[in-house]
Amino acid sequence: MRASLALATLVGLSNAAALHPRQSEPTKYKIELAPDDVRTVTQEEKWALKAEHKNFIDVTNLDEPGSKLQFLASFPGAVAQTTAVKALLPKLSQTNLRSTLTTFSNFHNRYYTSTYGQQSAEWLQGQVQSIIDASGAKNVKVAKFTHSWRQPSIIATITGKSASTIVVGAHQDSVNLQNPSAGRAPGADDDGSGSVTILEAFRVLLTDSKVASGQAANTIEFHWYAGEEAGLLGSGAIFQQYARDGRQVKAMLNQDMTGYVKPGTKEVIGIATDYVDAGLTTFLKKVIAAYSALPTVDFKCGYACSDHASATRSGFPSALAFESSFDNDSPYIHSADDTVSTVNFAHVLEFSKVVVGFVYELGFATL
């Protein structure tokens, strides 16, 4: 009798478990909101932090940061390539910027785990390859840097005379914080603008015979990062790999949001002064003064505000140029309203000028 009762009880519990399966625990991620503020959160909690304008690095799969810069570089005291750079700047095209960004922002979203995010990255890689093919350059290549999620990062390499490397980057993904994985997220300004800024600069740089033939003193790389919105994921993985491999990244310039000008405000280029390399930032200002019509304004971006933070964390000198002072940036980001109609392409063009100048100056410098 007792045995029968016990058996019946076990059968009942088994049936109940089948009817009410145990809910799996949500995946947890380790994030840094500051060097001394480390938390374990769910994906939903990540997006809640983003909605509160709190930035973070997802360090779940990252090594502990080094205590100091691995590769120190001293930067030139003045620009030295004005003739070559000024010959290139008129080749930059607002028409190209607009056309490319229109297509890029027409993807439903560029969310890093979505098929759209994968498709937009593949389209972007195709644009880079077309530029390389049109240039006829033999020392230039583009490749995916694959991740555990769908969207790859894209890296274009212009091989120079040394392994010392100059990096310019922008993030390619987008997000709608109301519906992160499936919502409409054109991401025209954030960060389609930065992505096309560096793409147009890449195109024009390859029209220079010295760059295209590999005569630059340093290797030059253009990066389009996946998964920035979820915690600098793509850039974190890339710069961690570079640090592990002993890569000599001498400078990294980040272009995150270059297209919005708040009505009634003066056009400027915002320069981050925190969690960046002071020497590189000083040199960036010299490049802007030489090659752009816009003045600069300093601002504090905060810890982990964009992909340059991944370079800094991995021990590489970084800098950030931004569309405005930090309180005048686009109010439309992370929503369906971040469309091409909000982008000022004359403003974007100024950032492409800065990228051309920055890359040419440091590409041919002794660092």
C-alpha cells in the first residue's frame, strides 16, 4: 500500500513537471559601468541601462585589462602632409554619403543577432570590396571578423611598410530600445553616419597612389564594429585579440555619430577628453584645425561611451570625434525616428575630411 502510494506520488510529480516545465534562467552577462563598477545582468537589464543613458562594456568574454598602455606612441607636433591631404579632400562626396547611408538605413534594423544585422554587414563588406576593386590596389583587402552572434565586424586593411597600425573605426549595428531585437532601427545617425564617414574616407584615400601602392610607413585599418549597442562587443573582441597577438596599434580614432546638428546651434566637432589618450587627442585637434572648417569643443563622454573604450581598455591609444557637444546630440537615436532626414550631410563631410587627414598624417608618420 505504501509502495503503491509512493509510486503514485512520483508519477504525479513527474506529470506535474511535464505540464509545468522549469523555467530556464536567463543568460547573465558581466558588464563594467566603470573600472570599479562591475555588475552581472540579463540582456533585458542591459537595455534598461541603455534607456537610462548608462554606458557599459560587456566584459563577459574579455581578459582583465592591463595596468598601463601596452604600446606608447608619441604623436607629431604638427601636421606634415598638407599638400597631399588637401589634394584629396575635394574628392569627398556628399552625394556618395547620402546614397550609401540611405541604403544602409533602409535595412529594417542592423541588430547584432538579427538576420538584418548579418545582411547589412554583408552588404557593407560588398561596398568596401567594390571600392578596393575600383582602386586597383593590390595591397588592400577586406575580411569579416566573425563572432558568436550573427553580425560580423568588417575590417579593411591597407598594408604599409611596417606592422605599426593606425585604426579608424565606427559601429555598424543599430537598436530600437523599445523593441531591441525586432524593432525598426534605421540607425542613420547612430551610427550609420560614422560608418559612411569612414567608408567615404577609405574610398578617397585609395585614390592616392602612395596609399594604394603600400608606400605608407604604417599599416592602416578601417573597422566597422558589430554589437556596439550591447556593450562594445565587436570592438572588445577585436582589440582583445590584437592585444593577445601583440599587435602594434599606435592610434585608434572612433567616429560614433557625425550627422546631427541641433537647430539653432553652431556646428562643431566634439572631442572626448576622458578615457582617451591625451597626446592623440591633441594631435586630432591639430588635424581638425588643418583640414576642417569646424571648431572643436571638449566634452566628457563617460566610461564605455563608444568603441574607442575597447581600444583604451586593451592598451591602445584612442580618441573620439563626435557630432556636437554632448548635450546637443541627436534626440532620435535608438528609435525608429533615427532616419536619413535627420542627418546633415555637409556636417558628415567635415568628419570625412578629418578621417582622411588623420589617416594620411599618421599613416606616413614615424611613431
